[in-house]
Amino acid sequence: MSYKKNLYLVGLFFVIVLFSKVFLSFLLEKHVKKNFINEYILSKYSKDIRYDQFYLLNKNKYSFKTYLFCTSACLVMNPDNLIQNGRGFNVSIGAGQMSDFIKYFRWIIKNRSNPKKIFIGIEFYSLSDFPFIKSNPYEIEDNVLSKIKNLYLDLSFEKFIFDKYLLKRNAIFSEIEKQEEIDFANNGRRLYKQYSERKNSKKKLDEHKKKLINQKIKLFDGKISSKEIENLNKLIKIASQNNVKISLFFVPVHSSYLKWENGRQFFNELKLIKEILSQTDISEIIYFNNFNIINKDITYFEHDVSHMNYDAGVLIEEDLKNNKPELGIKINKHNLITQLSKLKIIYEEN
């Protein structure tokens, strides 16, 4: 009896600790979001950019006409340029997969006015079974247990408050620098100052090119996931029910990435295109890995050969906005075989 009683008390203790931590995190989160959200984000306290993107979206009260769901490669893109006479928000996240995009989209449909159109930028892993380790803000999780777990594991608000009030060591920004970063982040983009520095320095540009050329390429592939295909179908259904149009495109990467390991990434993408067009109601895909000027010029890339820079972003925005791609190509259910054959020939020629 004594053993059972002790076991009960230990269990009760852990339950109390769990809910005390969740309650404390909840209170501190409200305090930070109300008073210091820009400082919190700019100081990089959050667990992941997924959290930052949600907090930026949540604090925005604009009626966005479009959203861009993409991997971190699209953080340079301005969503305002994707639609005529309207505002957009960039919901690009690291290692973005369809299971992530649908959570954000559901939250948007429930908590914001419906957009006219959404753009979905994918890489192969966006619909693969690659086992990324990740977590999302509790607000967009589907069930209560996931919400509690994510809030319990998030110590970022406690750390921010501890540093700010006790250690007095939060990141300090000049007002000009702070405002510049906030202006970019307000619609989901990120400011990469090294891009501007390279524009004014041939030496820095040459160093950047050398770094990219010598960088080790790492592919995140796995196999095409039936669950992620199902998530895409669910997202399409939600969009249809709410009169939201969808434009799906493949994120451009450098040719060295496409040709790596005998074109593993390239041919995986072609397989995925066939799967999407045969297993979903997506009728058209814009493909930007057709060895265009972005793919062939390494100066169009920022962190590595799979993350484009602002110059490339502008070109992609223009193609997507007009829906008449000059860089990319349209692939649909009718021209699928012809276009894939052409792409294979282009691959061999490059």
C-alpha cells in the first residue's frame, strides 16, 4: 500500500510540474507577444523559424490576398509581388513538407479572411518520407496532446525573460537596423545583409562564389510519401471549399545540385511531378529546374546551391504572377510525357 501511495504521489508531482510549466510558458508567451515580439524574433530566441513565421503572421492584422507556402529557399521572395493590388504573406519554413503547410493553411482559413490564391513552392523532400526532426507552434497543432507537448518543450520565452530582466543581455539593434529587419520580416521575408555587401564588392562576390562551389552538397530525399500526397489532397480540398486558387511550383536550385550523384535530385523531381499530376487534383505545375539562367549561374544563390537570392526571387515572382513563365516551364496532365522527355534531353545537354 505504501509503495502504491508513493507511486501515486510521484505521478501527481510530475503532473503538477508539467501543468505548472505549461501555464508559466503560456503566461510568459502572452507577455512577450504583447510587448516584445519584434525584439524576441530579431534576437533569435525561438526554437525554429517555423515559430517566428507564425508569430509574425499572428501579429499581422492585414487581410492578405495571397500566401506563399515554401521551404526556407523562398524566404527571399516578396509575396506582395505575386498578386495585383494586394498584400501577401510569406510562410516559408525550414524543411517545409506538406504536413506542415496544411497546418498553417488551416489556421489561416479559420482565423483570417480567405485569400484569393496561394502559392506552394516545393522541393522533393516536401512530399517525401524524409524524417526531419521538427516541431511547430502549439497554436497550429491539430490535437491537444501535441499542443501541450510543444508548449512544454518550448523554453524560449522563459530564456528571453530571464535574459532581459535578470541578465540584461538581449540583442541590441540600432533603430535603423531594427526597422530595416522588421520591414522585411513583416510579410515573412528575411533580410540578408551580405547580399547587399556583395553587390558593392567584387572581392566578396568572388569569395561567395568560391564558397558555394566548394560547399559539400547534401540531399534530403527519401521516398515519395503517400501520407504527404494525401496531405496535399486535403489542402486542395480545403482550398476548393473556400474558393482559394492554388499555384504549385518547384523551387529552383543550381545545376550542380541537379546533377549531383547522377542527377538523383533531378530524376526524383520528375517522378514526383508524375505522382502529383496522377494522384491529386493539381492540374498544372510550374517547374523551375529546366536548366534556366538561375540554375546555371551560381551568383543567383545565397547560403548554398539550393537557396536562391533576391535576384532569383524577383525572376520567380514575375513568372508566378503572370502565370506565363519565361524561365520555368508549365507541366500539366496533357503535356506531361512530352515535357518530361524534353527535360531529360536538356539534362543530358547540360
